[in-house]
Amino acid sequence: KDLEDIKVKIDRTYQEKPEMKLLAYGLYFGVITGLRRGNFAGMKAENLFPDAKIPYFLVRDNIISGRSRGKPGYIIQKDATKTSTGKPIAVQMIQPSIEIITAVARYLKTRLNAKDLLYPNQPGQISKTWKRIARECGFKFLTPLDWRHSYATIGAIHLEKMYKGNPAFLQRCCLHEDYRTTQGYIRTHAPEFLDVF
């Protein structure tokens, strides 16, 4: 419900500001997919397939800071996640609902050129830009790391409904090599867990 509310507030706040709405929707896609910042930074409009029989997106490029590799600027790792390289990974569009994520993906795909990034600025600015949007729209700010915790937690709470009760499906959508990593991202102290019981 909180994630749905963010979309409503973006729509209302930027109704007359299409450029800001496009920027906010691009970042919102990162929030609802729980992508790592590097993979989100490499996400292009051509990677979105909201009208496929099973809506999905492709995780392709990983953009990382060159500082960790002793190089200036950013490095683009082709067809890579944090733990794998060599081929793109298809991830189903699921959270917060198929209707919402496909509507957002269609909006982005029809307003961006195929090679355009969902977030056109430097990856290091993602958190700062999202914080500004959260303040302007009046919703709680979540860091990119919070996006990942949120995705895993919501997935665990709705494992039966969203992932056919199979933890391996949630693990795959989190882009983790091991389910124990996914478990580490699930915030079991969240009050929503009590509601499920």
C-alpha cells in the first residue's frame, strides 16, 4: 500500500511537470524492483517488456564507481550483476502489483528513446534525487539499499500470492546466488509480519 501511495503522490505532484514525472517514474521503477543501484543505473527503456505475455525486464549493464578499480569516473560492466556476468537476466514484473509496475514501465517506454537510461544522471546522484522527490511529493524517503530490503520483505510476506510459495522465485527476482542472502534482506521485525499471522 505504501508503494502504491508513492505512485499516487508522484502523479498528483508532477501532473503539470512531465519531465519531473518521467524522472520520478524512472526512480520509482528502481524502488519497486529492488534493483541494486549499479544495475538500476544501467537500466534502459529497451530493457522493459511490460506487454509481453509474462511482463518482465532485462537486467543488463552494471554501472559501478571506477574508484574501487583505481580508475576515474564510472565503469560499465556489460551483462553483469554484482555476482554474475555473461548474459542478461530476465526478471518478472511483480511488485507492488503487476498492474502498477506494467503501467509505470509503459509510461517510461513510450516517453524515452530505446537507448535512454531510466535515470539519466550520474549513479552517485540517485539517492539525492530520490530524496528531493520524496520531499516534494510528501512520502517517506527510502535509500537504494532500503529498496532492496523492502522488495525482499514484501516478497516474503506475499510469498504465496506473488511467488507461488517458492522462495527460489523470490531469490531469483532479488538477483541473489543463494537464498540465505535473500533471507538476510528480509526484515522479519517489520510490523507487517504480525499482520500476516
